[in-house]
Amino acid sequence: MRALIKAAAAPDYPADIQLVLSNRADAAGLDYAAAKGLATACIDHKPFGKNRQSFEKALQARLIEADIQLIALAGFMRILTPWFVDQWAGRLINIHPSLLPKYKGLNTHVRALQAGEREHGCSVHWVSAGVDEGEVIDQAKVPVWED
């Protein structure tokens, strides 16, 4: 999220960041975004209990209110339901810390090291109903060194 905010400061960046939204009030990204003059919001998922769709409807309402056109999940650590994903089909991307399709989910760096990978990286992909299963848009690779 910080990298997106920094990149968006360039005059030729192809988008404007209209809202930084989190489900955690203590997310450091909210303070960072606010300090950069960006609109921020928090919709805490806890009051919704296990009703994920009610939480997502609250997200949806806030996103519509802000006239959001594209969502970048950059550090948003909640699995979204097919209902929400369908609402944003073709306008919802995720930044994932592995070279998909390898290491979907959490703890990607530890798993890559344990597997003895010589190359690791990150992926940007379209979000689909399956966790980290959407079509990859782009990837960046880095070597994994012995030390």
C-alpha cells in the first residue's frame, strides 16, 4: 500500500488513490495514508461476527460512496466471498508475495525457503473466488541466496 501511495505521487501515474480502507483500526497504513492527505476509513469486521457478507456489504457501501472504480488489495488480509468478488469482477486486484501459482495463502517466504527455492518474488493478479487463483497480471522475480 505504501508503494502504491508513493508511486501515485508521480505525475504520470495512471490512477488516483481515492480511499485507503482497512478492516483494522490499528492498521499502520491508515496513519500513513492520512499523513499523505488521503481519505481513510475503517470498517471493523469483528462486530459482524461470522456474517462475512454483512461485513462486505458495509465495505461495498463505503466503496460506492467514494466512487471507487478499482480496488487493489495491498495488505488486506481477509478472504472475500464470491458475492463481493462478483461485485468487483475485473476491477479487483491483489498483490501477493509469491510467484503464483506457487505458495498461495500465508507464510509464503518461509514456505519458499523451506522448499529450497532459488527464486521467489511477488505477483499481481485479478481476484477470483478461489484464494490466490485469479489470472496473473504480472510478476517480479528475485533470487534467493544461500545466506
